[in-house]
Amino acid sequence: MTQRSSVAGELKWWQRGIIYQIYPRSFQDSNDDGVGDLRGITARLPYLASLGVEAVWLSPIFTSPMRDFGYDVANYCDIDPLFGTLADFDELVAAAHALGLKIMLDYVPNHTSSDHAWFCEAIIGHDSGKRDWYVWRDPAPDGGPPNNWVSFFGGPAWTLDAASGQYYLHQFLPSQPDLNWRNPDVRAAMGDVLRFWMRRGVDGFRVDVIWLLAEDDRFLDEPVNPDWTPASVEHARLEHIYTQDQPETHEYIRELRQVLDEFDDRMMVGEIYLPMDRLLPYAGTEDARMVHLPFNFQLILLPWHADVVRTYADEYDAASLAAGSWPNWVLGNHDQHRFKTRVGAAQYRVAQTLLLTLRGTPTVYYGDEIGMQNVPIPLERMVDPAGLQQPDVPAAGRDPERTPMQWDATPNAGFTGEGTPPWLPLDDAAPAVNVAAQDTDPTSDLNYFRALTRLRREHPALLGGTYASVDMGAPDVFTFTRSLNGETLMVLLNFGSAAHDLGALAGERTLLSSAGDQPQPGAALRPNEARIVLT
């Protein structure tokens, strides 16, 4: 056995529990307009409680023109009418807390909508009191953009304001101008946003693109990525050494953490796409804490091979311990293709088991518990700006993973009224793959998910126990143990299509098998099987 790790002391809710992400437009429509809303989510809270999750994270619900579906905020302290009202939100929080569920909001601090009152004032002219709340630069000598920076959605990251003759920075759409976090008034205002929602009972925040808050103040051209090909998104054409992971960003996050620490038992998880050595510092130090969880996306990005995943899990767990950072794991979200589509149907339960048994906090994406997959979206139904602006790059579009939740076998899958077209097409498989069909089927993906969460509740070793990988001598099998207070559980994951003899690793009793049965001790690990045994 290798790479032993442990945790001591009482676990916080964000350490012991599962975070469940909801894309509100796609979860449940309560007023038959084809778009999900807050009252719809409130109606489905008992379902969420039945899953055994701890917290519900809502993608943006703030006032927005919806050019980037809520990630372009026009008012941070109100609810967009599409989703409901502040009263609806307060009812949701109260109902969730009554069921023992925490509520997390998506906090978008890097940029606002161009419709936000701050930007509307900033664009009046050079002398505007809000001018320095955004990032402005004079044109290059040829009159073009100040440098070669590019947007995540393709095209220049600069747009000219013809009236003033200056360019403003936007790392996403031109209608999403970047805030100037060097301005202390911006930082104070954004801290007040957090306070507003925490006073309404919000328990935590997922912080959007938190590693982008600062830019190098010399505004130098970024170097070309020598490995870029036209098949990749345009943003990958450059190496982003001046627009990402700047030293000042850490300072700003420490200030945000101080705001959260004004309230009891709150947390934030940061969206950060960085390699491990640059990711873990975002947790901060004992004397200068930053995010509670720096999102770890490597299960999404790594090749799906047992040896690759094991090596990363060993290294990440050891590095997290050394850095004093609580680990976390993610298989899917609103920006990434559904994990069942990525790993394949045969490996779906292996991946689900891995996510819910590794040491650390798992985040799950709505519908993954029933095995929802990517839905092909025809060009005429595409709405995601990342895909529409880069139609020649199939991976750029995010609509396929954002389709409505599949509740039952009715024509619109129980998401919206039968006479209302949903905002995105439903999966053709929805009549068979839905909550109602799986709820009473003990062999379903939904009830396998519930079985995993039940094991987490029944066996504290799966929450706070040590992690130790085990060498089985089979490159397509990843095996590890979780141990606490004299109890040890072993997790065996077959990433391949061949059976493997367990030998001395058989264990005393099978607690759960992805095959739906109870293999006897010593029974071979079957192809594509996940098994949890008590040793």
C-alpha cells in the first residue's frame, strides 16, 4: 500500500457532504414558460434530500440580460424575473434548511453585464465616477486593440468605446466587461454582495473564474502556444501568463475570505483551471486563508485510465495534506460534457463510485445520478454563445450538457407543461431514462447513487478516513482503502473489459457492487465493475 493520508478533528459540512449543482434554467419549470425557476427547485427539494446530498449550488439567478445565461450580471442583489423573486428565493432557502440542505449561490466577481448600472455610468466618459471600476486602455499605435489578448469565447478580449476612444477589457463576451479589482471601491462593493446574500441565509458560494480577477498591469502581449491547432478553441492559441493566476488575485481572495469569516460556518469554492502546483495555493495558509475548496477538475481532464487516475489521486491527496487543503473531486458541470458520455456507459458506475469514495468533497451535476448524457443540439436550437461564436469547434458548445432534467416519461419529461417547448431540446432517451422510472427500480442508476450516499452516511471512513492506494498488479484496476477508527473499506474499480482475480484482497464482505449483486469473498472483479468491500 502507498500514499497514506488522514484527517483529524470534526468535519465541516462542506468537507463531509456532497455538493449538488443545479442549472436553474433546466431543473424544473413551475409556470410553464419552458425555463426552470426557483419555485420549481423548491418543489423538488424533497427529491434532493432523498439523494443524500448536503448542499445545493445554484448557477446564477441574478438579474441579467441572459446573453451568457446569467453569467452576465446586471444586478448582484436581486433575482431575475425569469427565475422568480427575492420572496421566492427566501422561501427556497427556508424550505432547504428545514430539510437539512445548505444553499450555495454562484458568485460572478470577474465581470458584470454591460447593462449593469456600474458600467452604464463608467461608459459615460473619462470623468465618470465609475470609469475606474472597469479596465480601460488606449488603442495600440495602429488604432487597434491594446494587445493580443483573446476572449474565452473567441475574438479579441477588447472592445472599442468609440465615444471615448478607449478599449475596455472583456475576457468573455463584449457585453461582459471585466471589473477592475485593483480599485478598492470595486472590492468593497463585491464584498457587500456576499454580505447581502449571507444575511438572507446563503451558506456558501461557488466563485466563477476566480483565478482571472487580476491582470498584469503592463498589459503585455501573451506568447503564442506552440501546441495550438485550429481544431482547438481560439483562446488556447495563447499562453495566458498575463491574464490568469496573477499574484494580486491571491490578495483579493484573502479579502473575500475575510468577508465570509464575518459569518458563522460559511464557505466558498473557487473555479480554477490550473495544474496542481498552482491550484493548491488558492486554499491559502493557516494565517491567510483563501478559498475553502479550490475546484479540482482533473477527473474531467485526465485520460480515463486506471493507472493515470491512480497516479493523480496519490499525488493530489499527498499534496493536499502537505498544503493543508481539503481535497475535492468533480466529474461534471455546466461547462463540461456529461461524464457518462465521456467515459462511456460501461464505465459510468465505476466513475460514480470513484467520485463518491475518494477522500474529499464530491460535487455532482444535476441528472448525473440518473445517467443523463449529452444531447445533440441542432444548429438552429443552439443558444450557448461559446458555441455560436465558434461553430467550427464542436467542443466549444455547452448546450449538450445543459438540457432539461428528465423527471418522467411524459412528453416534456415532467420538466415543463406538455404544450410548452423547453428552452433546450430533451434527450430522446428521456422516456426511459428519468427519475420516475428509476425511483422504484432497485437496480437503477438512481438507486445505485443513493446506495453510495447511504454507505457514506453509514461508514465514517468514507468521509474522514485515511486514503491509501493498493497495487493489484493490474494496470486497468484502481484499488484503494479508506480507514478510520479500526474500520477499513476497500474500493476496487475495474477500468477494463477483463476480469481480475482478487486473491488476498477479497475482503470479508461485499458492501456494494455496481453489478447489483453481492459477490462472495474471493470472487473475481468483473469487467467494468466497481466493488466496495469491508476488510
